Amino acid sequence: MPVAINSDGLRGREINTPKPPHTFRILAVGDSVTFGYGVREEDTYVKVLERRLNEGESGGREFEVLNGGTLGVP
């Protein structure tokens, strides 16, 4: 499964810094489950959470959930 790691060391695309106005960011931290080992990025719980937050009534805010999961070292 191809995996993209951005310049901040997080799984996923590059992040705009500073964040866009009206954007609320959440950082998910954890292990290989958070990282989404073996699954496509869009199927990780991090991206599912982001989609669900943005589907609901957000009062004009957009949510970005960043994937700070890491793989264990043997």
C-alpha cells in the first residue's frame, strides 16, 4: 500500500501553514491503527472522522484531522 508522508512527518498531504481561516485542526496521535497500516489513507479512521465532521453542521468551520500515527519499531 503506497503511503505519503508530508514534510511535517505526518501521513497525508502537505498542510497549509498558517492554517486557513475558519479551519479547526485536530491532531490524531497513536500507533499503527491511527496511522492506518495496510489501508488506503481515505479509509483510515482519521480521514473517516474528518469526512463526518465536515458533513455535519459546522457553523462555517472546516475541519482538518491530521494523522500523527506512527508505526512501531521491531
